[in-house]
Amino acid sequence: MTEGQYGAPDHVKKLGIFNTIELEDLAKEVIPHGGFDYLAGGSGDEFTLRRNVESFNFKGIVPRVAANVEFPETNTKIFEHELKVPYIMAPIAAHGLAHQSKEAGTARGIREFGGSLMSISAYSGATFEEIDEGLQDTPRWFQIYMSKDDQLNKSILDEAKADGATAIILTADATVGGNRHRDEKNHFVYPFSMPIVARYLTGTGKDMSLNNIYGQSKQKITMDDIRFIKEYSGLPVFLKGVQAPEDAEAAIQAGADGIWVSTHGGRQLDGAPGSFEMLPAIAKVVDKRVPIVFDSGIRRGEHIFKALASGADIVAIGRPVLFGLALGGWQGVQSVFEYFERDLKRVMQLAGTQTIEDIKNTQLIDLR
């Protein structure tokens, strides 16, 4: 399948978003079948994929009244970055499956929104230069899937740093592909190359399956890789894919500057708890020593609020942004970011919280 044959959407328009859940159904109508299943699907029975969203319903936000709150303030800070909202773009591969503008379209949408941050995946279908054209002066982090050759890892880190990355995200939960039935049934392969990691692939990424690409990446990831990346790049390092409190502690001991709580969107080990279910225990172990980024299952402002109240410092948004990209290009991405800002402020007002710090001091109620 060539890139031209794939047929991703190319339209650009603002979206009227009532909720991000319905974006998935709308995107299904415009994204080619194999690409949609890759973006929307999970592993196995997709239990963890569903659980990521459903687990937010196990905790409740108590409405507060006469709390002296008006125009809630969503600004926050992570490392040197002043953000106007406590959420960023999660690192996701192959945005070109959703829209012809690829990651460059996502980048521009985030820039036009202003005050957030983009995490760039090593499995991007766009080059650093193309993404930079969209981002311009918007901050960015870089997510690395490591090569088995450390010299190549150094080369990729050099390029990411030269591009302006201010932190490195080491994804450690994807050393082998999850049991993704949808992709297997579709015989899914990427319809375009992956220029960042093509240097260590037998091939360019085009016409390759995810398992093939993972198989050529480093499987034996250890905590020493945190030290290697940190010492070589001189940048803060997140360990991404953390679900066990013990792994969070080990990562901090190895020098990690941040913990990224994630189930990879329910795409790896099916039957695992929802990401949100593990967040409080991980936050307790981390004990504010380093920042926590949280992803998997975010669909509403209530979800962002609950993640922050449960120990996250920043929330990363994934699928809703790509579905917005498919439906409206860069303006669709901007629309999704604007939706979450409106929705979070509404929740904050009703919960009697003026600031992000107020959210972090909020006690959620167990609804089970």
C-alpha cells in the first residue's frame, strides 16, 4: 500500500465538540479502516482499553458551593515550562494515519492553541523539520524507542536535542507488541516511512508491521538506560509505561526526573488495571520527589480533574487529539485542546477549585 493509496483525510476545519467520546465514531467514517483500527484498537479482548475510561467512574468529585470561585485558573508549570493548561499531547506514532498533514498538523494545532506542549514520537511519520514547521517556538519533548545500537541512540538523541527537545521520554512498556487482534485481522502495515527511526530498521517503516518494527528495537530495557539517556543528553528523563509502584521507585533511584503512568492506551498487556486505578499507589511512592505525567483514557474534563486529584502533575491526551486531527486537521486539534480547557474549567467551578493546586488538594470519594 502506498501513501497515496492509503487515503487519509486532508480537510481543515474547526470542530463543534460536545464531547470527545463521539469523535471516535465520527473519525471512523473518514479514516481508512486499517488505520482507524490501529489508532482506536487495543490488545486482546480490549478489557484494559475500556477499563482506562471506565475506571474514572469509580471515583467521584464532590460538588462544592459558596466556595468563592470564579474564572478558574488552569495554568501550571512543569520543569521550565509555564503552561496555560495542565495537559499536553501524548507521544503517539503515525499521525499520518489520521490526516495527510501527519504530525506537522498536530503540531500546528497545539501551537495555535498556545500554552501547551507536544510529545514527539520516534515513530513519527514526519521529520523533525516538518514537525518544527508546525510547532515553531512551542515546547516539545521527545519519546525514544531505543535501538539495540547505542551509537544510533546517541545520534537520535542528538537530533532530538538539536530540534529543541527539553526532555526525553523513555517508553519501556512496548518491547514487544501487544496482542492486537484488529491489526492482525487487517494485516495492517504502515503506509508510509518513519524517518526518525528508519536509521535502525531493515527498511524504512513503510509496509512494515508494528511487531516487525518492535522486533528491531531494543527489548532488554533496564533502569541503566535511564542513566545512559540522562548522562548523554543532559536532559530530564521520564520513564513511561509505569504501572507498578515498585517500578516508579526503581526509576527514581536510577535518576529518572519524572514518572509517566500509562497503559499505552490499553494496547499492550490486556487484563491489566486501568491506568487511573494504579495512579494513587504510584503517587504515594513517588511522594512528590519528581513530577508525574498521566495518560490513558482521558476523555472529559472530569478525567483530567480526577487524575490531578489523584497525584498527577500533568495529563497527556492521546486518541481524542488524533480523532480531532482526522476530522479537522490542525484546526480539529486546536478544537480538541479548546474543548478540554472549557470542560476542565466547568468542572473546577462546580467543584469549588480556583487553581490546579486546589484540585491537587481535593479528596475524591470512592464510588464502588
